Amino acid sequence: MAISYRSTRDQHATSFLASQAVLQGLSPDGGLFVPDHLPQLNLELMDLPKLTYQELAFKILQPFFSDYTATELQDCIAKAYGDNFTSPQITPVKFTADLAYLELFHGPTIAFKDLALQLLPHLLQLAAKKNQTALKTVILTATSGDTGKAAMAGFADVKDTQIIVFYPKDGVSEVQEKQMRSQTGANTHVVAITGNFDDAQTKVKEIFDDPDMALALQQKGYRFSSANSINIGRLFPQMVYYFYAYGQMLKAGKITAGQAVNFSVPTGNFGDILAGWYAKKLGLPIKKLLCASNENNVLTEFFASGIYDRKRPFHVTTSPSMDILVSSNLERLLFYTLDQDATKTAQLMDQLSTRGVYMLDAELITKLQTEFFADFATIDQTATEIKRVFEKEGYPLDPHTAVGSFVARQYQLKTGDLTPMIVVSTASPYKFPEAVLDALGKRQEATGTAALKQLHQVIAQPYPQTIVELFTAPLLHDLTCDPKDMKKLVLQLVK
């Protein structure tokens, strides 16, 4: 039976095709699209090592994009995963003495967002054709550092599309900021806001939910869509690398088919780890998903107590892509945990919006704890982990991966569970050179491109192509605004 989509907040379970969900991004009621059922995959675990990334992506994604023909989806996948990735494996696994690291940073912007955002533009263009919309598309997104660049790289100069990215002015690394501000493409717009990521994300959601904005945009010949992981075209492609990692573990003889593994996932907006949870529901033998946070540890508290409280100090850390207090994709997990009760899900989301807090019953949080483990790393613990792994293995970690690595070891120490562990490595160390150099005790007042050159000398790893280009790339974007002015600016930018 073909999969259709419904909203996490719609008690009537109104049905949408996959292409409609991709095109809209966010449900009209403010909820997130979820599939009406999960498929049985035509996939044997023993076959995973034999499949290319592209072949595996098609097998996993075809049921979720059921109104795309096989030829259309295969074409999208071929365009998304080719020589724009520097590894033929797309997401290779690096093995160290005690952990495996799933490297998701071999794409054009050296961060894990590339795995979905190289595919999403192709899915979106087809979705517009399938739904015969005369309206052009405005991709509106908030970023904590990586989504913005990856989205712009994917959508740059895509026909009938404008993309507007908002990021916290003092909440991303210098490399992340220069990557965004040097992005080419006549249809790309980058705006720094004088606030944090949650300010940007909250305002973007308000813009999506504002009928007056939708009408004003329609009068200009456009409609909104999203490149955040609230979009199913962003979320579900992330399932693929969990299966692919398992196949590489099999190929390397680290596990046998059917043996359980654990994944430790650096977590901010909860999309990446949710994709792992979906992979488990599709039959991948995952014992525990480790939700690894930095000092903005709202999720650690939630999985421990059932209380989600965003009314807490916001910390700017060395892992800025995780500096988030409102994890949007958690809503999807709540929906399933509440036995797909859309009314109750909507009530909890309303409580979070109006009161800043909600709480789950003890029985429900106990249920979640059977599948998830949550912990966090401080800035100092993150730095210590970077240094430990480099000195022991000669393997450099970025600060986000280091959080995942630290939490993986903490889990093993606290539980004694020695199930094979895969750490999801979400970014190249070259994306955060200052933090990596500081952790290794090597920085000599260098920042930005100077820090990149110093890090290159220390870790002796080749520069990714995007970093080579960054040295000479001119800054093309210089907009800054207050969060309260974001709506007005959006209408000014869309012409």
C-alpha cells in the first residue's frame, strides 16, 4: 500500500502525497508531516555490503516517495550522490581501536546536511511539476551553522526558486559564516540576526504559519517551502546512511548479520537521530540511540525526567550547530510515543509555545528510555575528547563529533554495554579550526583562514575543496536584522 502523509497535529488525519509534503515543508496546521504507515523494506541485511550508496538509497526511499516514479527517484539520487562527494562510498566508516566513526562530511559543504540537501532540490523541482503549481518557491530556513550553507549549495541558481537563510550573527564559527556569506547564486540570500538560533527558528515558523505572509507571497507569485529537517525531503534521506554504516560494519567483519549496534548521534534539532529511529523501525538492528548534547542539554533532561523546558540559559559553545533549545523534530517522536494522538501532540506543542515547558507521564518517558540514552558534554569535556582521540589514534574530530564520541564512552562506562558503537561524525574538523586547535593546545591566536592553515599543519589532512575555495572567496552577503524585522525583510528580498 502506497504511503501518504498526515500532520502530527491533525486529528482528522488529512492525507497528503509525498510530493505535496515535500512542496509544503510544514503542514498548514503547524504540525510536521509523518507517514501514515511504515513499509516493509525489500532488503536483507546480508545484502547491505553489496549495495552502493545510490542503490541502497533507492531501495529505502522508494516507499516513502511513492508518487515519484522509479525512474524519477533514481535520477534524483544519481544527481545527488556523484562526484560532488569526495569519497566513492559517500559516507565511509573510519575504525579506531574502540569506536567506529560514520563520516558524513565528504560532501560539498563538509557537513552531514549535504546528504539530504543535495537530494532535496531535485525532489522539490519534481514536486512542483507533479502538483502543477504556477507558483515559484521560496525556501525559508533558519540555521545553526550547517543547514544554511548546505541548503544554498543545493538550491543555488535552481530555476523558479529563491532561498533565504537566517543565522545567529554570533552563534556560528568563522568558517561557517564565511561559507554562507561567500555563497554564489543570484537566488541566494543570507541574513545574520541579532539573536540566537531559537530566535531565528521561532520566527521562521511564525512566518510559515502567517496567512497574511502567505497571501503577500502569493501575490508576488511565490509559495513557501522549507529546507530544514521538518521537511520529509530532508528527514528521510538521512535514514540511508544508518543502513549503509551497518553494511560497512558487516563488510569489515566487525559484526555479523542481525547483530545489534548502537549509534551515538550529536543532536540539536533532533532530525539526524530521528532518522536513526526510523531506520530501527524499518528493521535495522539498533539497540540504543544515544542522544548526545552539548551544554544546551534540554534533551538530556527530557529523556531523564520527561520534562521539556526551554526556559533555561542559552549557551554559546564550541559545537554551535547544537546550540538549540527547541528541537523541532522531537514533535514527530512525541506523536508516535503518544500512540499517534494528534490532539495530545498539538496540546503539548501549544504548551511549549505558550509556557515554554511540557511534561510527559512517567510511563511514557520509561518507554522512550528503552530506545534512547541521553547525556551531554561540556566545552571542556569536548576539548578533552578531541585531544584524547587525536593523541591515541591520530584521528581529528570536530567538536560536534567529539560530543558524540564522549557520550558514547560515558554510556559504555555507565552501563557496561559493549554493543558495537558507531559515532555519527557530522562535520569535518576544518569547519571548526579554532576549537580543534584549542583542544589540541596548538592555537597561536589564529582565527578564520589563518586557523585553517595552522590546523592543516597540525593534523596533516588534505584540505577539502570547499576550504580551498574559501581562501579566495569574496564575501557576497552582508545583511543583518533584528528577529522582529524578519517578516518585513523576507518580503523585500522576494522580487
